[in-house]
Amino acid sequence: TPTYRIAPSILSADFARLGEEVRSVIDAGADWIHFDVMDNHYVPNLTFGPMICEALRKHAVTSTGTRVPIDVHLMVQPVDSLAQAFCKAGADIVTFHPDASTHVDRTLQLIKAEGCQAGLVFNPATPLDVLEWVIDKVDVVLIMSVNPGFGGQSFIPSALKKIEQARRIIDASGRDIRLEVDGGIKAANIREVAAAGADTFVAGSAIFTQKDYQAAIGAMRAELAR
Ligand code: DX5
Ligand code: ZN
């Protein structure tokens, strides 16, 4: 069985207390911090930029001081300048939508050259076909199970088929690539999503709407262990 990772999306956190929220969700067992960047152009919503990422970097640590990866999901167009800025702002992983980049291979190279892990994100109606041509430069494949832009939407079932397809491509490559899923993930469906081949799970509203983050993350892990 794979090493599962839970990546809480701070899109659903209390923006007035982001540093504390990052620490609480890490104390509650978060493996990665998922950081949703929206520009009101690629998606119809606006969140935060590299300065907020830099400010949060020092809070993304466990109680014993171990660094927790910041997983930056770029929903922006153009991609390149912000991708580089987020690497410099302390991101560990930077993912972007291939349809938002003019030169996908170049954008991946820019991210890797900054020392970050790089990933591609596929919307519900976007095929995986670019993956074949750049798989050697990809560390993360992120399958969207909602249309990007907002937290709290429902999981789109056709994502399961795409996760299965992505799993086959990753396994055939023989590379160590994370298969992440984003949108509508909760304890009630995480098992099914893992069975399709995902190993990394973004969850925003399912964690941050709960009083007890540890119980929320624990419920997901219990489902994965079942
Ligand atoms: C949507 C974002 C997601 C969002 C997920 O555009 O990419 O990361 O925060 O939120 P939930 O888990 O509530 O669907
Ligand atoms: Zn996201």
C-alpha cells in the first residue's frame, strides 16, 4: 500500500489567522499544506500571492521543527513569473494547469531549476495527453475533481476514471510521482478515490469546517487504513 498524504487546503481556513491555522492543521496531522493561488483570470476568484506564502513558510513546521511541504497550486495565467516567485517564497511543490502555460515543458524546467518539485494539474474536462511528453520532468500529477475556483464543491465522479488512467501512466513511467486529487474529498469518498489510484488527498472544507481538525484528518486516515 502507498504512503498516503493528506494535504489540507487553507482556502477554507480563517484568513484572519492563517499562521495559526497552518500550525493547528499540522499539529492535527497534515502531511502537506495545500496553497491555492487564484488570479481572477484563469479562475473567477482571487486569493493570495508569494508574499503570503513567504509569511507562512515559518509556520509550516511540526511542533518539533520539521519542515512541512508547502504545495502551491497555481490557478493563474500567465504561469512562469509567479511559479518562480513562489519557489523563491518557500514553496516546496509548484503545480500548474498545462492549458494556462504557453510552453509547458519550459514552465516545468523553470520550477525544477528553482529547486522545487513540479506538477501538472488537469481540470475535469482536460485530457492527460500532455503528460506523456513531459513525464520525465513531473513530480506530481494533480487531478481536479471539481472545476477550480472555489472550495466546498461536490466531487465529480468522472475524476475516478481519470485517476485510474493517470495511475497507469505513472506506473508505466517507473518514476516516483505523486498522484494527488483535489476537490470534494471527504472521509465518505476518500477510500474510493484511493482505490482508483490516488495517494495524495487535498481537502479544504472537509477539514476546516470541523471544530476538531485532528478528528477530521483522523477519520480520513481511518478510511484509508480500512
Ligand atoms: C479549488 C481548489 C481546492 C479547494 C478544495 O479550486 O483547488 O484546493 O480548496 O476545497 P474542497 O476540499 O472544499 O473541495
Ligand atoms: Zn487546489
